Amino acid sequence: MKNTIPYIVPEPVSGPIAELEKRVQALEEAAIAESSILEPPSYTEEELMAVYEDLLAVPKPEPELEPDTDNNGMQISQNEEDLAIISVIEQRLQGSFPPVDEEEASVEPMIHTPSEHSPPSYQRVLLQLENLILRLEAVQRSVTLQPESSDEGLSTPLHQFVPVNIVSAKECEALVRLCVQAGDRQSAEKVLGLMRRTGLPLPTSSVTEVLALYAKSGEVAGIEQAMANFLTGAPAEDQRHLHIKAHLKATPPDAIPTTALQVLHNYELQSLPAQMRTYTSVITSLFSRHSSVARAQAWDLFSHMRYVAHPNPDEVLYTLMIRACASPISTSRSSEPERALDLWTEMTVDKRITPTARAYGAIILACAKSGMKRYVNEAFRLAREMLDSYRDARGNPAFRPDKRTFCALLEGAKRVGDLGRARWILAEMVKGGEDGVDSRVDEEVMMHVFHAYTAYKPPFVRSIVPPAKSDSQDVAEDTADIGEDIKEHGTDASEVSADFSDSSQSNSGVLVVEEGQPTFSHIPPQSRQEVIHEVQALFRRILLDTGRVLSDNGVQHSPESFPEGRNFEDVILSPRLLNSYLSVFYKHSSLETSREMFWTLYSELGVERNARAYVEALERCSIAKQSPERQIALQFMNELWSKWEALENSKRDGEPPLDSRLIERAYAAVIRILALIGELDKSLNHIRSFVSKYPPKSLRQPFSLPPSLSIAAMRSTRTALVGARPLVRLTSPAELPDDHVPPFLMFKDVEILHHRLAASEQIGYIKWVCKAYEWALRNRRHDTIRAAPSPKESVV
């Protein structure tokens, strides 16, 4: 027997060590359990990006602003389904109802194989349905009117077994849609008439589609006749919208849509207010009219809508009213930035409506057109907010500036003479925008740019610079003095552009020209000569890109002179573009150079001069300095005046007539020039000629409008809580300017002549002319405001 070592079981450890081991083991188990609970879930980069994109997503714009491409696909699929339904109807009806007598048996079959010259399928089906229903109605009449017999049970079964519902309501809706798509109103109405004759209910959607055809073409009589034929109760919201839309379409572009306003208010009196988009359409139509009465009515309708129908406007209507602030009713202001900012704050802060790119463009334009520096700076701040406030997860802005935004910013830059910002904006547009963003440089853009050059004040003033010495060191000292003057008066364009976008570089969009030619650097022109050189280079580039040939004085352009591409090919050489180009010469060049440019530019380009071109040239002559420039101004004025008189005489009885304010400016400039030269008798003769053509008594009688369009009818101040007119108004009759005031002269127009005639007896005639026009204007204004509508006039 082998010796074995017995196994001794160790005794359990007790005491403090065992207790410590148990606690450590419990802590480890608790730590493992807690770590498994608190461990965050793992996400991939794609999942995290999807989360951020969802959080930073901007709501999609309304369908009216940006059409949805999915709707086109839905329409195509609906059209295919409707064609399939019509094909089934055509196959089912073929041979279903044979002729009932010999006369009808001689009729040719209605269903035939479609050929190249056969009518559309919906017309074939409609013709077949119409003939079948006529047969069924004839059978019904014959059964109903047959003489009674002893067997009374014969008539009832025959009447019950006559099939009436040949097609279903769904099939009729498809037939109406095809008729509407083809623009066949007559066939669509026939389908609705057949549905009524067979006892089918008329679908609201089908009736609305038929009304939409009449509204699109502006046939008021047709839409009202269709509503009377196919509507049994009150019209639906869409149908009321189409009814008013037809009246808007039927109104001429130069007339106020009074009938549309009457229909709109009549629906309100029936407790059937129109949709908000209907009010938006009417307000848009009123703003599109060149009439202060129409614009005032638009503001009144906006306040009236919030009182009687829709207290909370949507983003589209807010944008419309903010943009309207850039074209105020009063002619004394170019914009109403305070009202625009109030509407903007109400929309974005109070109502928490997310603005769109169009809304930003509207508020930027309203602030920029004010011409006040603080509001222009606010416009650029809003532009930067548009870029920075709405970015996606990748940092891309949701709203990118387009041509409208750039033009709005150019409006502000040119009104404050900020050429640095204007040049930077042009450089950004020349570089090109993102895909799908319209940033083309066209006529309007270049007109704003030329106006910015005109309003620019170069910091270099030759009179404050000491004469240059022959020594090169003295020339360097003079250059340093000029630099100090620039620092004192000028502003660096890179600092200006940084206010709008940090991403703009000093060399972005810079146009580099060869030595001896003007250079487009990040520093604005420092003298009037540099301004002229830059403008000439821009205009030469426009001519090259548009394919126009003009004498270039032998200047050869290298490929490095301008960026590659035809960046200015969309610019149209119109009279207003050439006028803005000449305005730079009027401001920064001599009168002799301006005179030469005026007579050669239009003729070489083949552009006809308009009235504003002559007026601006005459006004440039009226601010001529001491002789010999005034002698040149006198010669230039005589050349211009002969052309102006021919234009004025041709437009006096023509259409459209010359603007009265342009006529005033032309005569005031000529009177001033002759008074400065000392030709007092000739200046007086021009005043007498003006008085004979436009006597003060012509101002006395207000412009006669139709009764329904008079200010008294449109601007009734009668207090009432119910009525077919705006109940809450934002404007008063005293605020409305008169759009049809004939030309007149005031004291400021003849002030210099008045001073020169202070010791002459002829000064009495000058006083009489000024007071006669002033008295006539006062009485015209008094009669216009106090005019009362007749009882027969409709108050809108």
C-alpha cells in the first residue's frame, strides 16, 4: 500500500483581511456595472453629421417662391392615369348602346380608330357621351309620357331599367382634368353639364379647375357665368380667390383694380373673407400701379386685412410690405427704413417667422435706399447676418447673395459715396456666384457702379499739395505729404469690405492693367483723373464683351488686363446706362471733355438720347465755374436747347408725355446759365416762354379722374365698422402726393436772376410768376383734399 499525502482543506480566512478582500471585490464589480451604464453610445461621423444637419436645417421656402419639381412629376403621373381612364371609357362605350330607331341607325359610328387628324381622345369620349345621354333622355321622355293602359305595371319597370349613370364621378373628374390641361373650357363645361344631367354630384375640384381657366385669361363674364351655373352654395376659398384673380387680370396695367376691390369687400360683407394669398395678390397689383392713390390703398388694405380677416400675415406678405417701404408714397423720401425695420422685427422677433432670401433682400433694399449712413451700414450688417446666421452643418450659408442683393447693396454704397464697397461688390460679382445663384453683371449693376463713381469724393486735392520740385527727394517728400493727406481724408477699401465679409481678400476680383493703363487695385482712385481712367477702362471692357466697336485711341489690351471670360456680356447699352456713364465725366472731368463725350458717345453707339440726357447736360452747364468755362457752357447750352425744344414740342401732344419735373429742371438750368453769364433779357424770355406754354391757371384745376378712381372715392374718411372699403387706414388724404401736377417754377429756380434784377423794374414780373404758381398749387391742393364723392360713386 502506497503512502499517500492526505489533502488538507485550508481553513477559511477570517478577520480584517478577509473583510477587506470582500469590499475590494464589491467595489470592482460596482465599477464595472457603472461603467457599462454610463458609457456613451458610439456614433459614426455620418450619423453625427446627419444629426447636425437636421438641427441646423432651415425651413423650406413657400411653393409660390420656389416651384417644387415634384409637382411636375405628380402632374405627369396624374395625366397618364387620366389618359388610361379615358381609354377604358372609350373601349367600354364602344358598341354598348346600339341605335334605337332607323333614323339613328343611319348615323356613322362614333368610335373609330384614332388617326393623325382625329380629335383628341377626351373630345371623342365627350361626343359619344353627349349622344348617348341624349338618347337616354329621349327614352325617358317617351316612357314617362306614354299613355296609361289597363296594365299599370308596364311603365314602372321600363323607367327603372334605363341606365343613367354611364360613367362614374371619378371618370368625369379625369375627363375634366384633360379638358383643362388642353385649355378647352367649352368641353370642360360640357362635362360638368352632363354630370348634372345624369344626377352625379359636381366635384368641387373639377369646378375649381374650370374657373381657373377663366381666371388665367381674365374673362370675368365667363367665370361669373360658370359660378352661376355650377355652384349651388357659397363659393369655396379657392373659388373666391379665382374670382378676384379674374378681375385683377382683366384690369389694364395703368388702371386701379376697383372691381377686384369691390368683389373682395363684398365677400367680407357676406362673412366669407378671402384667403391671405388673395389679399397678397390684390396688394401686389396695387403696388405695381404707378399711382400714389394705388400705393396708399395697398397699405390701407394691408391694415384692413389684419383687422377683418387675417391678423397674422405670412412671410410672403411681410416681404412684400417691407419691399414696398423702399418705394414710399411720399416723394420727399427715397425710402422708409424705420417702417421696414418695424415690420422686420415684428416678423422675425414677435411672430418668430424664419426669413427667406427674398425677405433679406427686401429689408436690405429698404435700408440701403434711405441714403442715410447709419441705415446703409445696417443694410450691410443685415447682409452679413444673412450669410452667417443660417449655416448648415458643413458651414455653408443657407442664403447666398444674388443679383438683387448685390444691387440693393450698391444702392446704399452709391448714395453715401462709398466707392470702396461698390468696387468690392463688383469684383465679387465678376468672380461669379455659386451654382444656381444669379449674379450676372447687367445694365442695372453697372448703372449703380457708375453712380458710385460719380458720388465718390477723391481724397487727393491738387490745390492743397505744394508744387513739386525738380529734385527727386523733394518729389518723394511731396508723395509722403500726399499719403498723409490720404490717410486723413480717405478710407481703405479693404477695411470697408471687411464690414460685409471676412472672406474677401484684397486681391479678389482685382483687375490688373498693363503699365500706362488704369490699375484696379484694392485702393480706390486717389484723384479725379484716376476715377476717369477706371471708368473708361470699365466701359471699354463692356464694349469688348458685348461685341460693340468704338474708337479706342489705339490702346491695345493684353490678356492680363481683365479677368478671363465675358463678364459683361449681359450689359445692354441703354440710354440710362450711358447717362450714368456721362455723369462721371460731369462730376470729375472738365466741361469741354463732357461736351465732346455727349455728342460722340450716343452717335457712335447708335443709342438715342432721352430727355434725361439733355436735362443732366444742361444742369452740368448751370454749375460752370468762372469764364472761360462759362463761355463753353453757353455754347453747349445753345446746342442742347435746340435739340430739347424739338423733343419738347414733339412730346407735348404725344404719348407718353415728358415728365413735368424734367421740364422744370431743364428750364431752371437754362435760366440759371443765362443769369450767370449776364444775358438777363434772354433769361427773362425763357421765363415768358415757359409761362406761355405752362400757365399758372393750368395748375388750378386738379387732374380729372373717373369717379371710381378719384381720391375722394378711394380715400373716404367716413368712420364705419362695416363697409365695402378699408376700415383701418395707415395713410390720410393729406399725405398723398399729386401725380399729375403740370410744370411750374418756384423762387429757387429763378433766384439768381431775381438777385441780378434787384435794381430793375422787371423784378416785379419775376415776383408775379413765382406767386402765381404758388397760389395755383395751394388751391389745387386744397381742392384735391376737400373733394367729396358724389352719392353715386362707389366707395372702395
